[in-house]
Amino acid sequence: MADDFVGVILGALGGLDPYRDRLRIETDDISTLLVGPPEVLFPAMRDLFVATARSGKHCVLSATISRGCPGEPDDPICRSDALGGPVGPLGPRKDAAIAAVRGAALTGQPAAAQFSLYVMGTDDHMDEIYGCIDFLKQSGVYERSKHFCTKLRGDAGAIFSALDEAFCRFGPGAGHVTLDVTVSANSPSAG
């Protein structure tokens, strides 16, 4: 959100450099597609966002993150030990997610986010969504519930860790799960 937005964006692309060999990256005139396993994807998005936010300019990342979509081919680059296994009881999954976010490496970049979790193709989808919300309330980055989404605030490292945990720990391991995400930093209207 600046007059020199092209320079800010191009200057931040170096944030993806450590991940390029483990992601498929496609850019066109509307968006950039990152394809890869969650353990690479979320740190890459975090580092790209933080590199952009460090410009001091108001920046927003808008993303749809999906796994297990029956309409898309299963790309081998997306294979991950974090996904596909049997889903265990909700309590231990929430506890593990809370521990992961609380132990996330901090970036020093404050951010705010809102996101929605969509668990598809399962009769217990609301149990998974409510379990995710409960995890978020205990994670240290929860700000409040909003209409059809949850708002987070804190260090960008913890926020992207929370998004990663929501994506990987809630919903069937091999099922279709999506996140609709907006992350913002340096907003002139914050507070």
C-alpha cells in the first residue's frame, strides 16, 4: 500500500530464496501460486510477508491454502509427514498445536490476521472447527471471533505457526481442508 509498491514487492522476494528449491512457484498478472508441503509453505509465506512488512509500508497478504482437493492432482512436491495419517483424538492435537505456537521462533514483526478454516467431506467438520477455535483461544495469538472467521494478533512468527497448525492438525489427515487467510502489518488504521 505505497507509491513504490513494485520496489517493495520486488525487494521482498528474496524472502523466498531459501525455499525455492522445495516449492513450485508460478506468478501471473493476478496472483502467485506456491505449491509445496506445509513445513516449507508456511515458513516461506512468513518470510516473504516479514520481508515485505519490514519496509514499514502497510502490507497485506491474502491467500487461499488448500490440501486434499479432489479436483486437483496430487502433486508429489506436496507430500508431507504432517498430513495423511490417521486423525487422533482432538485433545492431544490441540495441546500439540498450542505448544508449537508458543514455541514458534519470533520475527520481531507485529501483525494481525484473520482466517477461516473449512473442513470438507466429513460429518464431524464442526467438531474440528470448534477444536481449532479452542486451540487458538489458548495459543497466545487469539484476538477475537468475527463473523465466519477468527482474528489473530501478535508476532508474525507465531501467527504463521498458528495458521500452519490449524491447517495440519484439524480435519482429516488425507481430507480436503482449506484456509482463507488475510495477514496485515503496518496498517494506519490499526488500533
